[in-house]
Amino acid sequence: MAKSADPNSFRRTWDKEEFGKRAQERVDEDNDVDDDLAPPKKKIPVKRELLKRRDYEVDLDSKLNKSIVITKTTPLSQTGGYYCNVCDCTVRDSINFLDHINGKKHQRNLGMSMRVERSTVDQVKKRFEFNKRKKEEQKQKYGQFACKYL
């Protein structure tokens, strides 16, 4: 932009020659790049595992009713709240921690997709058999009142 020719005018005016040169240079640079030789690059999808059940128990009760002194030099993993060592983040309460470990970002950091393996009829039948046996064992172990609390 150039100043107006009139010294009393505070408006700016466009310098058409300067911006015309800039536009032409940009068009020339775009034409120099050969689009025919360089095919568009596609991202190769990352193969991730299907979502699977957690094989560990989430410890939410260990930090209840505890007091922690936090200083500037306290490591992130020892500050208040729940620390996720996979994502290197701290979450303030247990509900948000559960949301985090079940969430998309955490599962991706573990190398899993959010897709679930489809169960077959045989797998479902085996699972029902397993749960039925487990319930019967509980009933034998604790008597007739065990079914109310399972």
C-alpha cells in the first residue's frame, strides 16, 4: 500500500503496480512446479489392533482421602490427581480418568483402534455357559442368597 498523493488525506491507496508484480511472481512460481510428475501423496493407514478388554484392574481408591504436598519441582506423575503414564498427562478426578482411559486418544496411544471384533454365535454361547457355571459355583459356595448380590 502506498500513501495517498494528497497530504491532507489519511486514507491509504493501493499501489496497483507493486501488487500486480507480486501476483505475477506467485503465478510464475505455481507454474514452475510440475504437478504432472508428482502424484498426490496419500496417507498410508496405520494398522491398529481391534479394541480389547483391559487385563488389569484400575486402581481408583488408592488416592481417596489423601493429602499431598505439591511444589514446583514435584514430578508430573506425583502431583494431585490421576497420572496416565501412556499419555503422560494428569487428570484431576476419577470420573475423568475413567473417561480418559476409555477414550480415543488413550486407546490410540496403546495402539488400538476403536473398532470391536465381531463375536460369533459360538463365542456368545461359550460366554453364556461360562457365566452360568460361575453363577452356579457362587451359589454353591455362598448358599441361596448369593444370586441376590451377583
